[in-house]
Amino acid sequence: MNKIAFILLFLISCTLVSATTLQGTIYSTNLEPERDVLVEINTVPEQRLLARTGIYQFEVTPGTYTLTAQKKDIIITEEVQVLTEGTFI
């Protein structure tokens, strides 16, 4: 009986966790996906990835974040506000 109660409690608590997928593609001035761009988002802890094909994806909770893309000496920063769950591009 305790195992069943534990499993039910676990399943209920899983639905209480909210997450949002923030994804996108970084484009060059020629409107082609830019390769090898370092992308960071100021979540806690901070997330960063090297977008080898220009595509990035982060899992975040609702809030306001700073998204930064850097390639060599070019740095682009954008503020992103996440209000609800879902997938946003």
C-alpha cells in the first residue's frame, strides 16, 4: 500500500513543476543560420551552449531573462519575458 501512495504522490507532484522551452535559430546578416555561436541565458544556475548549427534550446521557468549570443567580438543581448508554460521561439 505504501508503494502505491508514493507513486501517486510522485505523479501528482510532477504535474506541479512548470517549465517552458525557449528555442530559436541565430541568423547571419545573409539570413543563413550562423554556426558556432555561444548562447547564454541568465537562469540560476546559468545555462550556456555552443550552437554549432545556430540552433539553441533552453528549459526555463516563468520569469524575465537576458539571452546573450556571442561570436568572436560580436555580442548581442536581448531581454526575454516568459509568462506561461509552453514552447516559445
